[in-house]
Amino acid sequence: MNIFRLAGDMTHLVSVLVLLLKIHTIKSCAGISLKTQELYALVFTTRYLDLFTDYISLYNTVMKLIFLGSSFSIVWYIRRHKIVRRSYDKDQDTFRHYFIVLPCLVLALLIHHKFTFKEVMWTFSLYLEAVAILPQLVLLQRTRNIDNLTGQYVFLLGAYRALYILNWIYRHYTEPHYVHWITWIAGIVQTLLYADFFYYYFQSWKNNVKLQLPA
Amino acid sequence: AEESGVKDEL
């Protein structure tokens, strides 16, 4: 475990907990895309199938359980909680799941390391994670008025991705057999999707004005 | 190349 990996995991953890705490405390999910949250729940479900077959470390198991639990909790809050679900802006969050899920599934069936159920699901989860933020980014652009917590949530997710790339570079030089081009390409695509958001996030921070994305 | 190591990541 290197410092970039740990910082990346912690940023990821904080982003999810910030979101869950926000929804729990203010009983509102305004500005949050249910589509993105459902895609993340699917990402973690398909990626962590090895929870039942391989033991890596206590850290690994606990983190996997937290990501699974928190992502399903967030989806539950937005769909089922009697107060929270009223703040969900269904008409703005229009991205179709299958536009994202189907291409990722086809790609995972075509491009993978091993043709086994677990491996194809794992590969699918990498492709899916790369693009799962899209409904959220579309929603941010539509809503215009982005509250601080939603902005911080997306910023933390982007930071997590950037730290993982540093982690891969570090591991590439320190672990002789560390090779995984599928992870690298999916990860780089995912990080690039945040580039535009980052630009406006830093602009608003530098100029001390409220974050707004251009139409 | 055979992949290795990456499966310990989240």
C-alpha cells in the first residue's frame, strides 16, 4: 500500500460518506443523480464478487463492505425515504441506464483478460465505473446552481481517480509484475471526464464565486 | 502480459 493508493481510497471514502451524511442530515438529495448512484451500486456489486471467494486483507474486506453498504443506502434514501425522495428531481435526471450499461457489458464480453464469469464482471465494473459519473455531470450542468456539498462530492470523486493514477505510476515502477492495461485505460478515461468540471471548480474557488457550469 | 497485483485495489 503506497501513499497515493491510501490517499485515493480515503478520498473515495470521504466522498461517499459526505454524500450519505448530507442526505441523512438535511433530508434532501437535491442535485444528486439517482442514475449515477444506481450505477455505482452496480459497479460495486459486480466488482466485489471476490468478497466471497478471495481474502486479501481486513482493510480490503472492510472497505468493500463500506462501499457496498453506502452505495445501496444512498439509492435506498433517494428511492424509498419518505422525505428525501420528494427532493429528487426526476425530470432533470433523464440519462438512460442502458445507454451506459449495455456498451460496457458488450465491451467487457469482448475485451477482458480471462473469459470467466467473475473476470468479465470485474472488467465490466471497471468500464462502468469509468462512465457512471456521466448522469451526475449532465445533471450538474442542467441544474446550474450547484450547492457546495454536491460540488465537493464530485470534486472528491475526481481527486480519488487522479490519486489512483499516481498509485499506478508508483506501482508500475516499484512492482516488477504490475501490469494491467484495462485498468489503466478505463481509469484514465474516467479521470478525463472530470477535467472540465475541475476547471470550473478551481475557477470558482480562485475567484471565490459560486460554482456554475456553463450551459 | 499476465495481470498481477491490481486485484487488491478497490
